[in-house]
Amino acid sequence: MSVSVRDLDVDLEGRPVLRGVSLEVPAGAWTAIIGPNGAGKSTLLRAVLGLARPRGGTVNVAGADPWSLKPRRRARLVAYAPQNPNLPPGMTVFDYTLLGRSPYIPHLGRESARDRAVAGQVLERLDLTGLAARPLDRLSGGERQRVVLARALAQQAPVLLLDEPTTALDIGHQQQVMDLVERLRLDDGLTVLTTIHDLTLAGQYADALVLLSDGRVAASGPPGEVLTGETVGAHFGARVHVARGPDGRPVLSLERSSGEDR
């Protein structure tokens, strides 16, 4: 299922946040949205999800406008893992994952044996079976990230939106989460659209990058074309050295200022 955004304008509380934003995510591909704080990255995800109403332009997910779909139908098409999810204290990992089956449970009905089976299978794939009965408030940061992903995957939607999935994780857990998303994308044919602040992680995993700056697309394309020292300096205010890893993908490192600049 592809995602297409054309000339998107979004205002929040009367303030322009996105202006003329366009991007294309082919079915089964991974696109990462990067940019400085306040660039509009999360708002773009919410527009694709159908939670931030555009003032102009179009959003299409598998050929459908998210705003034209009823919430349950939309949730079967697009799954979303927010940056700061509401994790009810005392709720178990299994019950939280089961919330992802809500689009399939009849109104005033209860989950079916299939719904519980799907939740169990997702927990197994994410190596969370041993934590199924654990309350959410007793999880580590890395465990919480995997549980939020588990709820999204339980929706069995073909499009997965992830808002800063590696926030507050150490480098080891960052790599684990990104490896997991990549494996699930390849195994299930998921189309992935994610925001991420770590430019090296974005360049190592995504097929394409979209750089937002001041609510507009400043650059887009393969990671090697977007992540240049000049572009990062212009939009992030950082001096970086860009090297190429063994697979040709960009790896960024900060450059120290010279003694004269100190």
C-alpha cells in the first residue's frame, strides 16, 4: 500500500505548520522524515493518519483519503505508534497489545479467540511473550518501545507510521528497534513512514529521506543525496563529516571546532 502526499498545507490553531509538502512512499518501502525541532514532522504523520486536517492539498493511502474513511476502516489501513503514548498504569502488556485489535471487535462486543491469538503471535515475534502478564509501568524504556510497536502491529495494517521510535533509548536499544522494524517490513511487506531525529539511523535504515525545514520540503531522495555536510549545516546548524559505510550509506560524525574558534 503506497502513501502519497501532494502540496499539503496544515494549520494548527491558526498557525501555518506545513506548506506545500509532497512526498511519495511506494508500497513496501521505508521513508524517514527528518528535520530540526518544530519543522512539522509529527504534524505530517498525523495528517497521513487523518488526525490533522489539511487546509489544502491531498493525502492518499492506498488510493483513499484518510478523512473519507470511518475511523475503524482507517485503523485497518494505517497503524500508528506515537512518540509519547498513553500507557495506562496497571494494564498488562497483553491487554495493551490487544487494544490494537479494536478495529476488528464489534461495538459492545468482546475480542474473539482470533484477536487474542493475533496479539499472542505479535508478542512472540517481538520477543515479549515472557512479559505478557507484566504491568506497563514495570517495563524498561526498550521494552515500552517494543510494546507500543506490538499494539500497532496487532492492527495488521499495511501502512505503519512511527513517530520517533528510538526516543530516549540507548544506542543498543535504538539498533534493536530499527532492526526489528526492518525485519517486519521485509517479512510482511509493510510500508513504513517514520520521523526520526538521529540522522545516521535515518540514513542507515530508510530507503528515502524527506527533510522538512520551516514546514517545507528542503530536500528529498536517497539518504546519500540528502545527508550532505552542506545540507545538514544549513538546516541543523551543525558541522558534520559524512563518511560512507561498507554498504555505501552515509554515516555522520560531528566535527570539532578549530582552536581559533574556541
